[in-house]
Amino acid sequence: MLDNTKINEISNKIKEVVNSSPFGDVEKNLNALLRGILTKMELVSREEFEVQAEVLRNTRDKLTQLEAKLADLEAQAK
């Protein structure tokens, strides 16, 4: 059986061959292409989504309170 040193050496040689071959360039170009597509899609992180969801919840609560206050004021004006 091969020892870890030989396995690591073979693995490193494979990485060198892949990085020096056109495949290495394809991988880099594919990564750049995917980043560009995802940027154009204007996706947000989960954290950003959660922050905006909380802002929306707070805004809804305030709107509900203002609607109730307005209803009370209209009832008093009658």
C-alpha cells in the first residue's frame, strides 16, 4: 500500500498538471462567469434578508398602530 507521502506527492502533481492545463483556465473563467451572473441577479445574503424582514415587520406594526389611532380620531370627530 502507498504511504501518505506518496499519495500527497501524486496529488500535488495532479494539481500542478490541472493548473497548468487549459482546464485550470476554464475553471477560473467559469468562476468569474458564475460570479458575474449571481451579481446581475442581485441576490442578497440570508443576513441581509433577515434584516429587511425585521424592518418590514416593524413597519407593519407601526402601520397597524397608526390605523387604529386614525380610526379612534375619526370616531371622536363624529
